Amino acid sequence: MHIDEEMKFFLEKIIAYANKTGIAHLTGNIYGGLAGFWDYGPVGVEIKNRIKEAWWNDFVKNREDIVGYEGAIITHPKVWEASGHVSSFNDPLVFCQGKCKKKHRLDHLIEDLLDLRTENLSIDQMWVIAKEKKLYCPECKGNLGEPVIFNLMFSTQVGSTEDTSSIAYLRPENAQLIFSGFKNVIDSTRVKMPFGIAQSGIVFRNEISPRNFLFRVREYELMEFEYFTNPDKVNECPQFDDLKGREINIHDKKDQKNEDKAEFKRLTVQEAWEKKIFKNKWQAYWLTVFFEWFINDLAITEEKLRLRQHMESELSHYALDTWDIEYRYSFGWKELLGCANRTQYDLQQQKEYSNVKMEFMEDTEEGMKKYIPYVVAEPSVGLGRILLTLIADGYEEEVVKGRKRIVLKIHPRFAPYDVAIFPLQKKDDINIIARKIYEKLKEERFVVYYDDSGSIGKRYRRQDEIGTPFCITVDFDTLNDNQITIRNRDSMEQKRIPISDLINELKDNREHYNRQ
Ligand code: GAP
């Protein structure tokens, strides 16, 4: 199969799988669907909530140096004028002039149809290439019109009047709410430099061509934080020393210019620092923390992750240096998480437009210092993109005893259910024990699925498909020996254990999970 067909086939399969298992489906699909907007079903919402909870626990609750924030979804238009989103949050749009009249993103057409990278190209350069190579509409093969700049923000009218003064925007990122609310945070808390402010919430982007399932959508949950330092201390990062020996997969600017280079090189964080690959220690630190979070906490395959530096022409208007953590999807290496060095740009802009002071007072060794804080790193990641990555990485098909088995090898921490309980029969005494185990597990805050009908084989397969790490069967022997059969999702190994060992067994696996 040609690579494009293979990619399309894999995506179609994953979309059908997600629909069938209650992970996600296109919103309003009973009416044909609304492109770029997805509903999460009973399984998807559980996985999503677990990812969100883990992110919040690991990066806000369990850290002394990061506080939470929640800005409004419909936001003051001045915030986006100040940030530069009104003038610069754009994509190049081309219209088909043939039969279908569809809109396309020019950079995507060049990447997909000509297999060229566009990060380095201006819109004019892209248009020159498109004309030279006689690029056409992929839907109907029609000619393409000249590109226009398209702003990605959704706007709305607030209140009853419909004039320009009532325009407000649905936030396209959470970050800007953190910047416009910065003064409130420093005045209402006792945060000490360096520190972060985090927000997780829904954002909206009117993407020209939403695609690749949950990868590029128009409404999604964004989890991000701004990490602020004193501008004179961007390299004072004591935590860097704890991570400097760790190896990471790096694809920097230099290697991208050289077409022959491998997909990434492996360096320790210290080696990368000595080679001046990173501009500040905090950014190196946060990228490594997330690289390891994806590998160790989310069990994503290490060889499919790399840190890729943005080329100059690719940088957002606010960024001095940006790195993405990319994953190798079936449709190529693409951004999973972005981490920009936003400098003092945003606070300075919000200060200028609002006339409100954004300075921070720090009690330093040289006395009180007043300055506009510097954003050394902004780790920012879409929740749906993480979910898509867990599926892309963990979805497996295998043939077991002549029958196809679909299994989602997802880390138990993110599985929709911790465990499923199957009484072998609906008979009273077996059911009573199974129910007791169910109640006990619930008390211990496990998420449990109870299934008492159908063949055991089919019950196993259903749980494998959605990633439940363990299934427990209560049978006639249980009535005599107080033991149950516990089956491991990945290895399919089954063993008998005493009911009293069950909780420790589940906890132990969650803590020391090793994907097989
Ligand atoms: N505040 C910085 C910011 O928003 P971004 O690179 O535009 O940066 C951050 O987006 C993250 O949001 C990306 O790394 C990706 O995980 C996710 N993301 C971006 N656009 C998306 C879209 N259209 N659909 C789904 N996720 C998206």
C-alpha cells in the first residue's frame, strides 16, 4: 500500500474504532457532522479526565512553584489586540476556483501534495512554489486562487447591540488570560520568583482545514502554563542539575537545514546545553520534564518522541525560541506539545494597552528589584492531542487463537476503568461475592466496570479494546477458596490470587507499569 493510503487507512480505522468504543465521534454526526468539533463518549471522557487530572496534579498541585488560574472563555477584545492575535494569528488560505470551491490551507497543500516542508517559507514564497509546481485542488483538481490571510479567532457579539463595540473573542489560547490577569495573581498571592501560572480549559480556533481526527480541531482543551523568572536570571535553574544527565532526542535548527540528518540525535541535557542548542536552562529543564512525563508517566514510546526546534520563519510573533515535542504519527512527525520562550513580550504588551503596571517586586541579595517578569518557557499541550497520541501509540491488533484481538495498551493511570469484574454466571452466590469485591474496590476509589453477561471471552475482548488493564473473574471455585482469576490486558496472563491480595496487585501494577 502507498504510504498516503496507509496513513488514511490507519486514520479511518482509528476514527471508526473511537466511534464504536465510545471514545469520540464528530459532533452532530446524526446530521452529517460539523467538521473540527468532536464529542467525547463515555470511554473518551474518562480517559480525558484522567489526563487532565494527572497534568493538574503533576504540574500544579504537587509543585510549590506553580499556581492555577481560570480565565473567561469569551474575552475582552483589547486582550487580543495587545497580544497581537488580532493582527497576527493567521493562516494562508486558498480557494478552489474549480467545481468544489473548497477552502484549503496553502502550507498544508504544499506539504501533502509536494512533500515539502513549509516552516521556512513566507506566504509569497509558498505561492511562488504553488504556481511553479502547478498545485491544484486535491478535491476536484480545480485551479487555486491567490492566497489570502485568514484570522483564526472566533468572534461573537456580547449583549443586544450588534455594532463593532460589542465584539468579543472566544479565547484561542489560555496564556493571554494569564498575562492579562497577571497583576491580580501577584497581588492576591505570595508567589516567589521563579514561578508559574497554569490554566487548563477550552480554546477555539477557526482552523481552515481541521483534520487527522483529534489532531487539528476547532474547539479543544488546552493545558498550559507560563513560567516566569527575573529577566537577569533566566539561567538560574537549580533543578537543571537533577536532569542534566538524562538523554533526550533532539532535532535542532542546524540538523533541519541539513536534509541528510537523522530524525533526531541523542544527547544528554548537559551535552545539548554545552553545544548551545538551548537558549536558556529553564526551557531545557521544562522540555526534559515533559519528554520524561510522556515516556514514564504516559508510557509513550521513546523512539517516537523528539524535541524539534522551530526555524526562524516558523516562530510565532511573540516567541524568541520555540521547541515542540513531536510524536511520529501515521501522518508524520507532528507537534504534540509546544514550549515557547515568550520573553517579556506579552506582559509588556498588556501593560502598554491597559496602562496597568505589570512589574514584580523581588527581594534580591542586592536589595529590592522591580522588573517585568520574563517567560522562559510555556509548555502548552492539547488534551485531545495527548488522547490521540495514547491511541496512536497504544492501539494494537493481533491474532490470538485464530481470532483478531484489538487492544489499547494505555498506561493503567489513564485507562477508562481500572478493573472489570465478571461473575462467571448470574447465579446469586457468585454475584454476591462479585458485588462485594466491586463495592470494596469502589471504596478504595478504583473505577470499576461490572459486566455479568455474555461469554467470558467476549467480555475480555470488550475490555481489551478500551484499555482496561485487568479483568477479574469470580467463579464457582471462588466460593470455596476465596480466590479470583485476574487477567492482565497486555500479556493475557491469568492467575489465581486471594481476594485479599487484589488491591495491592492493582496498585502495584499501576505504580510499576511496564508496557509489554
Ligand atoms: N499558548 C501557546 C499556544 O497556544 P500552540 O502551539 O498554538 O501554542 C499549543 O498550541 C498546543 O495546542 C499544541 O502543542 C497542540 O498540542 C495543541 N493544538 C494546537 N492547535 C490545535 C488544534 N487545532 N487542534 C488540537 N490541538 C491543537
